[in-house]
Amino acid sequence: MRILLVEDDPMVGAALRKGLQQDGHTVDWVSEATAAQAALIPAAHDLMLLDLGLPGKSGLALLADLRRAGNPLPVIICTARDAVADRVKGLDLGADDYLVKPFAFEELGARIRAVTRRRLGQPANRLVHGALVLDPASHEVLLEGRPVALSAREFAILEALMERPSAVLSRAQIEDRLYGWEDEVASNAVEVHVHNLRRKLGDATIRTVRGLGYSLGRDS
């Protein structure tokens, strides 16, 4: 998952980015609302983590603008403001969840997964496609009941495909999922990851749709 982190505290932002990256996410970090608005123009992110006490334009104002423009990007507010009135206002403005600092990183991970399930209309955390099972919480992949070791980016590609099993994802969409602003992307990086996934899971697991991209193979 590619996450836009909007947090002006350097220590908090660095800790969140490191933890999210260790959890397998790609993270772009900005410290102001105006920078967040500019970052959202390519529409490459899957979720926003939003602090409210930002310099200049507030997090609530950013959220209000986002929803007024019809942007459905999932948003989890992460803030030190714990008053009920603040929670109610944030949720009423369109936040998908509200988390009060300080919080356990494990809880943030669980809330990210819950918001993702709701967005995708999935009642369960595990993704299942035939004999293939992927668990976003444990980062475990099973094929016919046997664990398969994947790299973080292999896991991210497989998760993206299993979230939308009937869709075709282009190379650009997959790159947006895997790489942040600071990452260098080799021209054949996606192809290499897909090749490795097929080697580990079977050639029929991922289908190449010529001229369009990749999709899951048949559910067998």
C-alpha cells in the first residue's frame, strides 16, 4: 500500500514512516497541508494518515477540501486532540477513522487493514484466490497450505492483484504501489518481481494482458 503521511512533527513523522515501511508499505511524507494537496494530484496513494495540528492550513480544512472535491481517498486522522468534539468533527467531515496519539503501532496497522477491508468490501482480513491465501496482518502467503517466502515488493504486488482479482493493473499502477518519491525505479523492475512471483507460485498465478498489464490467473 502507498500511504501519504501528513505530519509536521519530525520525530513522529520519522518514526511513523520507518514503522510503516517495515510493515511493507510505501510512504510519502509531507509536513504541510498545501504540500499534501500537491501530492494528491497524481492520485497515486491508497490512504492518507492525517495530523490535525499542521502549520498554516489545518488538517481538518485539508480533509474538508478533499471531500468537497469528491476525493474518496481513505483518511485516518492521527492526532493528539482527544476531545469528543474533535473526534465528531473529524469523522463528520469524512475521516474513515480517528486515532489519538500516543498509540501503539500495532493498533495503527490494524486500523489501516480495517479501513482497507471496508474500502474493498471484504469482510475478512485474509485474501483468498483458489489455493492461494494472503494475510496482510501476518504478511503470510500460503499456497495449498504451504508457506511461501516473498520479498516485501513481491508481497505488495500480489496483495494489489488479490485485492482486485478481476482487474488488470498496468505497470505504472504497480510502480505507484511499490515506489515512493525517493525510490529509484529500474525500467524492468516490475517484470523482474512478476517473474519471481511466477517462479514461486506457478506460471499460471499471474497473467500478462498484452499492452495492458497484469492480472491474477484463473481461480482454480
